[in-house]
Amino acid sequence: MDYVSALVPPVVMAAFFIALVVTIVKSQGGANKAKEDAAVDAVIARAEASQQAQPGK
């Protein structure tokens, strides 16, 4: 029975990893893609504007 207790943690971690990958793949695109892209674009624009606003750097 030692082999069962040795195999359980890697199997559980593999199952969680597969579930994480499936969740990430399913959340790509879809109805929220445009909203997510707009949010990222706004953050990038804000960061670029703050860099340009700092004189002397």
C-alpha cells in the first residue's frame, strides 16, 4: 500500500494542473475578449502616458 500513498500526491497535482489548463483555454476568447483587450490597452496607454509625463527621464 506504500505505492498508493506515493502515487496519490502526483496524481492529485496532475488533475488540478489539467483542470487549470482547461479553465485557461476555455476562458480565452469568447464574449469577454473585447472587454479584456480594452482593459489591457487602457492600462498600457496609462503607463505610457505616465512615462511621457515625467520630464528628464
